Amino acid sequence: MEVRTGEKKVSNKQRSAILNLLHMLFLFLFISVALLNKLGIEFIIAAIIAPSIITFLISLCIPVNKKKTRTNKKLKASNISKSTKANKVNKLRSDNEILALPLEELSWEEFEQLCYLFFKTKGYKTEKTKKGADGGIDLIYYNKHHQQNVAVQIKHHIDSGKPVTVKEIRELDSSKKNYKCVLADFMSSTGYTKNALIEADNRHIKCHAVDKIKRWKEEEAKRRKIS
């Protein structure tokens, strides 16, 4: 917030500094006059109190710039509007819409749904974990060949283009134990670093390539006759 003094705008911090300076000047002036003229104690007390009263009256003469306040309200309303738009973007669309759209236009939740469909259409018994308590695990599917449940972690860093790193591979290897899973898969829309792939191989974690996901998505869209 800013205030206006005459034609010059000052911030609240500058305003406080000016008022403090005036208070000190008045205080010094009044006490000096009282001491030089050898006035009584009552005049010295008045000299101490008077500067506070004067600076308070001066502060009332400095009007608050209400126009700036209105601007802040407009900015706040604009931020709310942007937040509303973001919520609309993150709204989960239908499976057919998700299959028809490029990965760049999918929210993280929609990419997760795409990965769910990926395993589901391949005949795996698949389920999503509860939000906020997944420990980094997003899906669980049953692998008939190994007769084991497989923990799946999904990363959708499409905006930043950031690939999965060794750190995330290790986190998945640790998190899968929360669901008593021996096997784990990683699904990423931006790929993996070279070291991440080496780490995943050492820990027997399968990393699904983004090109593989895209090819499946296109084939599934054609199978469903989605234009």
C-alpha cells in the first residue's frame, strides 16, 4: 500500500521514517527550549508529550491512496480467476478425450488415468492407490506370469521436460515395499536419465519408454475409432 504526500507518493515504511524523524526533532526542540529557559518540571513533561501529539496530527493529514488498494483487489480477483482456470484444466476428462489428446495437454491426473488404461487394456487386474497415502505408488496391477503384484509409479513432468533420475528410481524401490510388492514399474512422460535406467535395471524395475506409451495410445484410439 502507498500513501500520497502532496504530489509525491511514499510507502508506509517511508512515511513512518518521516514521522519518527519529525517526532525526534520536535522532542529535541521542545526539551531544549524548556531547559534553556529553566522552566519547571511540568513544562518538561509537556515538552515530552507535545511531539507525539503533533506528529500524530501530521500523520492524519497524509491521505491513504485508495486507488492502489482497488488495484490490489483487482489483482487478487485476477489471481482467483487464474486459479479457477487451472482447476478446470486439471479436471479429469473422459477416457476417449484423454486418448485423443497429446500428452502435452494432459494433466498429471489424466496421464495417470492413461497409464491405468494402458495396463487395463492389456488384461491386467489394475487398481489405483488412495490419494495422499500412496507413498509414491500410483497403481498396483497383478502380473499373472510372475504371479506377483506390481507397484507402479507415474511421473508427468511434461511442462518442464524433466526426466526421471536415480533418486526417483530408489524412492520407488523403497515405496513398493509398503504394498508388499517385489516388482515395480515406472511410467514417465519425459523419459529417464542414463543413470536412472542403469539403477532401474540393477533393482529389477521396468521403465516404460514414453514412445511405447504414445504408440499404444494411438493404437487404442484407432481401436475405439476416436478421431
